[in-house]
Amino acid sequence: MCETCRGKYYITTPIYYPSAKLHIGHSYCTVATDAMARYKRLQGYDVLFLTGTDEHGQKIEDKAREAGVTPQQYVDNIVIGEGGVLDLWKLMNISYDRFIRTTDDYHVAAIQKIFKKMYDNGDIYKGTYKGKYCKPCESFWTESQLVDGKCPDCGREVQDAEEEAYFFRLSKYAGRVRDLLVNTDYLEPRSRVNEMVNNFIDPGLEDLCVSRTSFTWGVPVDFDPGHVVYVWIDALFNYMTALGFENDKYHDLDKFWPADVHFVGKEIVRFHSIIWPAMLMSLNLPLPKKVYGHGWLNFNGEKMSKSRGNVVDPYVLAQRFGVDALRFFLLRTFPFGSDGNFTNELLISTINTDLANDLGNLVSRTVAMAQKYFGEKLPLTQTADPEKDAELIAMASALRGKYETQMEAFAFQNALSEIFKVISRANKYIDENTPWVLAKTEEGKPRLARVLYNLLETIRICGGLLSPFMPDTAAQIARRLGGAAMDWDSLGRFGVLSADAATVAGAPLFPRIDVEKELSALEELSKPAAPQEDPLPEKLPEIAFDDFARVEMTVVKVLTCEKVKKSEKLLKFTLNDGTKEPRTILSGIAKYYEPEQLVGKTLVAVTNLAPRKMMGQLSCGMLLSAERGDKLHLVMLDDGVPAGSRLV
Ligand code: ME8
């Protein structure tokens, strides 16, 4: 441990499923974790902030197959590919210290050892699983756990499933886990404890299926080929393998385990508050100090998903509003433990009110006045006026303490409210002290300098405490105050800024957004892109009527139609062309029609085309079809038109 550090702090996010690109809801937890990690660093803790990706499971295997790539290629594309998870965290200014992928070799080998240890100690045994399986959640459920016959986590259909599998003796730990949840503050917010106890523990914990044989994209059980370990043991132990548990890649276990807090979304609280401690108990390992289950962000009242388009795309939002504004909005607007409803109106109004009006104006006005009236240096000759300055100074001085209380409780919204109360008070202080009036007389100048100093000092404290939420903005504010100190100690004291500090003017920190204009721009973005019209085919040169008249076009009826062996393109037709002998035509339209769709149909064929051999068979003519882009339609006539009729 370093001499000057206040201690260690280990904080984690869930590791994300790279089954699709992430949306702004996914950034919620990571931004919150980042704010917490930065806050702890600011306080002087030696922080390890872990995030990563949970890359195994049937869903990934299925998606990769659909995409025609290997599962590894599939996850690589979403995790390290352009615009993937790593790029997103870079964009969102996420200061993680370590990133784990469950496909990393060291993790896979460690999971195999962990599985074997639990098998050897008797907590993992082989059995047969019969139950209901939710494929998207990769969860087995008992009949009694289903809600209206559907998955209790996601509400989707479940399937009957039965297979040989390994089980973890979760039931054995029910009593100890219950005690942990009820009698300690392991799980927060407290409301989630009741949910876990009433819905899962008290109805009876069943042993947990921890291996599968029906897919291969998992960690292989090395002593029983065919079985793979997936989500439970594989994903949850990431928090420890990333520190070096059962591997030599890292050596931070003694220093950082147990974790100080795991931040997780509410739907995975069950995994982290029941299964995870039970597995750790099985191996006699220390339990994490806390699991915090945050709420979900909905979008306009509905569940967020990338299919809702650009408006939930963090790239689009960050480009339009800026990363700091977006980070701020997420944590300022919604209480972390509850669900929140993300709307564009709310996003814009929060930026306009808090950032453009309150914070932005305070900084611009104060810096502009300091420069205009005094240039570089404030001639500080007067002390603070007890009557006029006491409240602002008291509020700014007490801010760090209030903020700390809220941050320690993960109440980010309240911590930000405390800061904005002081910012509002400072804006009011400008109006009360009318610096522009003081500036008119020489006698007013000493007081004016003191007023501006008090404002700059308040801005310094607020800016510094905002730094975990808006790191770039805080750095910008520090620059404008001439490189003001924003370390933890200085943020707890009023009067740190030197009167010599050379303020620097700059563009507004947050330009005001035109609400109507921005809303309609976002509305446009949320519309699905209009389907692209295929270009019209090129025009052909003019021909004489006689040339046209030489083409014999005949009405034909389809007698039989079948696929041509070894050809993906060709269908073979026998056709009644009005003569006694059926005509054979081969046509490259297998991709557009099933043969049985066409039997009995009335089509048009060019019947005087020289015969042509295709795949060893003679084709006598050509069926007419209409083509545009990648679509094709055979020309079909009313069935009343007799075979053999000539088109003229
Ligand atoms: O759950 N609002 O991964 P995941 C808030 N691999 N949070 C949201 C959200 C929204 N709209 N949508 C998703 C997994 N999240 C597992 C974790 S940990 C050992 C294994 C949150 O990619 C969600 O609640 O499905 C979860 O905490 C996180 O994003 C990752 O979700």
C-alpha cells in the first residue's frame, strides 16, 4: 500500500454481453462506476476499476452462426472492432484500470481450476437437468419460478429442456446467504433484499445447473469433454480472475480482494446476491463488501434497445451534446437505485438549465468580470463581509462534506444537487452584490475584488467536486481559474485560490440548446432510414419494329417445376406452350421461387430463342421476368389466357 494512500478501493461493473452493440442504457452503469472510481481517486484511494465483457454462451454461438463467422470473430468485432465496447468506453471517458474478456486464456484456465475445486469439494455434482430454459437469458427455471408460464427475468417464452449437466449445491448455502442479505448491508438498496428473500430464497433455493452439453461456446470442463461451463461460474469469477485468482497473469488478489462494491443492474442482482456469495462460500473465500443494484433506464417509457435507433446510440448523443453533458445527465436526473425514464426533452432541459444557465453562466460571468475590472490580479485588501458573504462561504465550505455523505451512499443525484444548490446561491450572490455597480467607483473596487474572489473560490470547489462526473469540464474550469487546485484537501477549504491566479476567458462551457430545433433533429434521426430505391436499369439503344417483331413471345402454363441437382440457381420447367409436346426451359430463378409455388401458373416465354445447354440439359426458350435491383418477378398472366397465345 502506498504511504500517502487512504487505502485501496476495488469497484466493478457487470461484464457486458457482446451480443449486439451497446446502447446508452449500458453506459449508465459504467458512467456511474467511473464517477465513483474517480471520486475515490480524488479522495486519495488506490483504486482498481474493473470492467469487461462476458463472451460465452449459446446466444453468442447462435448469433455468430447467423452472421457466418466464428464466435470469437463475432465477439472480437463487437468488443475490439471499430465502434465496439472499447471504443465506446474511450468515447465516454471511462477510466477503467483493467478490462477482462472471459475468452482471455488466463481466465479460461482459471475457470477450469475453479470448477475442478468445487467438484472436488463436493459442491459440484453431475445430474440430469429437466426444466424450463430461457434461451435469451441462458437461465433454467423451475415451473414454480415462471411468471405466467414465461421467464421471470425477461418475460419471454421458455422451452422444456433435459440434459446431463453439472450442478452447484446452491441449496446448501440458502441459510447462510439469507443471513448475509437480511443481517448485513451486503446488498443495497434495501428494497432489493426483500425481493431476493421473498421471491427466491424463501420459496426454496434449488441447486443450480452450471454446465451444458448442447453448445460448445463456453469454458470446456477439462475432466469431462462435451461439457462447457457458461455464465454462472465463468462470468461471476471474472471479478477475481482479473486480480490473479488461480492464474499468474495478475498478482493483485491480496491487495484488492474483497471488492468494495459491485455495481450491477437490477435484473442481475439475483446472480450477485445469491449465487455469487454461495460460490465464494463454497471455496471459503472472502465475500465482496457490497453489491449495489441500480435501476433501469427506459426510453420514452419503453425498454431500451438498440433497435430503437439512433436516439439511444451513445455515439450520436455524445456527438450532439458532448460526453460530459451526457455523463452528467445520466447521474443528475435519475436516482441510481430506481428506474428512470430517458427522454430527449429531459436531456435538453437538464443541459440548458443546469449546465448552460447555472454552471456555464456563473463561470463565464465571473471570469469575464474578473478580467474586465482587474485584469490578471485581484487586489484583495478587504476581508469577507460577515453579513453579505457568510452564507455563500458557509455553503461552499460545507459542500465537500455533504457531497461525501451522498457519494458514499452512491446517491449521485443528491451529490450533484448539493453542488447545484451552491451554484444557484453563487448566481444569486452576484445579483445581490451587483459587481457592475461596485465597479463604477474607486471606493467600490476593494469590495468588488472580494466579491469576485468569493465567486471564483466557490467555482473552484464546485468544479473540483464535479470532476468525477464531468472530468473535461472540471479541467476546463481549473484552467479558467488559472490552474486552480482541485485536490481533495483543497476542495474542503475556502480561501485556497491565490489572488494572483490569472483567470482565462473562453467560449461558453455549455452553449444553450434550441429545444424545438434539437427535438425535431432528434425526431428525424429516430425515423428509420428510408429504403434506398434501386437505380433504374440503363436505357438500351432504339430498335426497329421489325427487330421487335422477330421475337416470339408465347403464353405458357407450368406443368412441372423442380430444382436442378447441383445447381443453386436453376429451376427446370416443363411447359404447355399450346403444342402437343411439352417444352423444357431452365431458368436461373431458384433463389426467388420455390418450385411448388409455380406449378399451374400462366407465364410468358420467348419461344424462338436458339436452344442452349445448361448443366447438361437443353433449355428451349426463356421465361420473361421483371427485375429491379435484387428483386425478380416472373411475368404472370391471368389463368384464363390460353396456352399458346402469342404476345403482340
Ligand atoms: O447482464 N438501463 O450483461 P448485459 C440500465 N453479462 N442498465 C442497463 C440497461 C438499461 N436500459 N440495459 C442494460 C449481463 N443495462 C451479464 C453480466 S456480470 C458477472 C454478468 C445494464 O450486457 C444491465 O443491468 O446484458 C447490466 O448490469 C449491464 O447493463 C450489462 O448487461
